[in-house]
Amino acid sequence: PILTQLDISATKIRDLLKKGESPRYLLPDSVLSIIVEQELYK
């Protein structure tokens, strides 16, 4: 399979979460689960 690398920064993830938007399309589900469960980027 061909994988496309995305240009993602922690700042972009923080900004999305701060606005109440989901970064789901930028991260694997497992990573997003850890961010939510451990309340990272708050």
C-alpha cells in the first residue's frame, strides 16, 4: 500500500482541540485515544 505522509504539528492538534474540533482525520485512532484518555493538549 502507498502511504501519504502528512505535515502535522502538535500546535495544529492543540488548536483543533481548543476549538472543539476533532483531529481524527490527522491521527491514528490509537493516538487520538491516548490524547483524549490522558487529557493531553489541555
